Amino acid sequence: KPKEKKALLKCPACTIEFTPKDIQRDTELEKQMEKQTFKCLCGKMIQLTKLSAHNQKCSKVQEEAMKAAIQVKQAPKQKNYVNRSTFSCPFCPSANFTQKDLVEHIGKQ
């Protein structure tokens, strides 16, 4: 009988590996979150734990999201944008490479 592999996950903060069975609910944090409330754009006080569900249904939140999306679409786009970011070589003291130039430089090493 083949040995069953456990699905290992990695913590995004500390990278320690764990399995889904290792996960435990933090009931103390849940209680604290239930006590936190926020005033929505519609004027209602909403518990933090219910905020996401409320935002999906709230017409005021949807209206503001649409306004923001329209503003982003209408924002003037920069022409001939120059990327001023430069990079240093991780293998030698050379510096001030564009991303493309750094890749070429490392390829020559």
C-alpha cells in the first residue's frame, strides 16, 4: 500500500511548513473582531466579521467603487514613461542596470 503524502503548506510570514490539520481557529481573535464595528458609507454600523458580506451588497459601497473605477479609467496616461529604477548586480560590484541590462549582464557572467 503506497504511503499517503500529506499536503504541506507554508506560512507566508515565517515559511514553516504545516498541514491543514495543524490549523486551529483563534477564538480569542474572533471575539475581538466581533466587537469591532465600522460605520459604512450607508451609515450603518457593521461588525468587522460581517463587513465583507455587507460591502458586497451595499449600494453605497458599490456606487463609490464604480466612481473610483471610472476615475482610474479617465486618468491621463503618461506617454513615453521612462523606468528610472536601476539594479545592482548580486554577483559583482557593478550597478545602475535597467532590468533588461541586468539580465544581459548576468547572462554574460
